[in-house]
Amino acid sequence: MTSELMKHIEQFEVNGEQVKLSGNTISTFIKSGNGDITDQEAFMFLQLCKFQHLNPYLNEAYLVKFGSSPAQIIVSKEAFMKRANANEHFKGMTAGIVVQRGEEMLELEGALKLPKDILIGGWAEVVRDDRTQPIKIILSMDEFGKGQSTWKSMPQNMIRKTAIVNALREAFPETLGSMYTEDDKNPNDTAKVVETAETKAPSGIEARMNAEVKPKPIETKEPEVIDAEVVEEQASGDLFTQSGVDKFTGKANDNAE
């Protein structure tokens, strides 16, 4: 973290204000999470802020890293809205949620639903005056719902916000195409996560669970040897006659004497 790349200070303009940013500043003051960012991750974040005119000091962009996982570059929803409003062709937008009400699927504007409605998605529509049709996005709750605390407490607002961001990115690809919010699914980040998961060595518990379990050998006992003379007598057919009983009893008395 002491390389010349990390020490180099970049200066650029955001909304008429001068922003100064370096790799060391990013690592010390902007990065969140318990992981240490690499020079490359700091450089990529800095260049995104520079060329997309994002001010990380105003929380328009974040860099998050946990452990050894790849760092995530996150852009706030407010930055998306500022970009859209700054575009001369932007003529407004509407957004809401998709619910199942009985046997019907309804698109409701806003984030309000009836208690018996089942939330199944979100939608957003962006209007540009240079397009013949509005840009409309409909998202599934199953695909984007993360089950985190915010999604559990405000699911309608979260899926609506995610639909807005996706619609704005599709409507303005030249300025928003490479930016993703925390609730978005960045295909590049997904690829990194999958690659990390596939190459990660199993933990101690997993290694023990995956280890080959060798069956314990079955203990066998030698058959018990019975007095041969008694066996012969037992196998004899006349043992079960009266004469056989007398013969066997007499032999037992002789042995006792």
C-alpha cells in the first residue's frame, strides 16, 4: 500500500467542485469492510470516480471489501438520479411494485399494497424525448430479494428502488452503463464471486466431511469348539430313545467316578 500508484493524487471536477483523490486516501478514509484493498482495486475505484464524475466524499460511490473477497464498487441511487436529471433528454419516470391479488397480477404505482396482496416484483418506466417508446423494466422479487434486514423490513421500497436503478441504467447506458448500486446484480462481480468459491480450499470441517470414510472391519469370532464325544452322542439317532438315554446317563456316571 506504499507504492507510487497509491501515493499519486488525481484531481477532477464533479458538479463544479474540485475533488482530490489518491489510493492512500481511498484505503484509509473511503474503503469500508475489514479487508485490505489492492493497488488495482484502488486504481479502478479512483478511475471510475474520475471518469463518471462521482464524489466519494458525498457518498456518491463506495468501495467495500471483506476479507480476501474481491472489492465491490458501489454507486448510490442518488448518483443515478443526478445523472438522469442532468441529461437533456430525460423527461421523467414512474415506478412501483408488482403484486398478486387473487388470480390477477397488478402493477401498482409507488410502494403501497393491500395486506392480502403478495409482493412478487417491482417496475420502473423512464421517458426520453428522443425515443419513440418509454424504457420499462419489470423485476422479480425472487431474483433480487436478498433477505437482508432492509429487504425484510422494507421490501416494497427496496424492489422499487432496484427497478428504478435498472431502468435508468438501460435508458442512459452512455453515462450509467458501468455503475451498480448495492442492490444490483453486477455480472462482473458475480463472476468473481463464483471463481472465488470454486477455487477456495475447503475448511477444516468441510475437509473432514468430504474425507473418505473407511468402513471398520467386521470382527469375526472363531466358532466355539464343543466336546466331540458329546456332539457325536447328540448327533446319534438313538439318543432320543430310552436306550439312548440310559446309555448316555451311564456314561456320565462313569466319568463322574
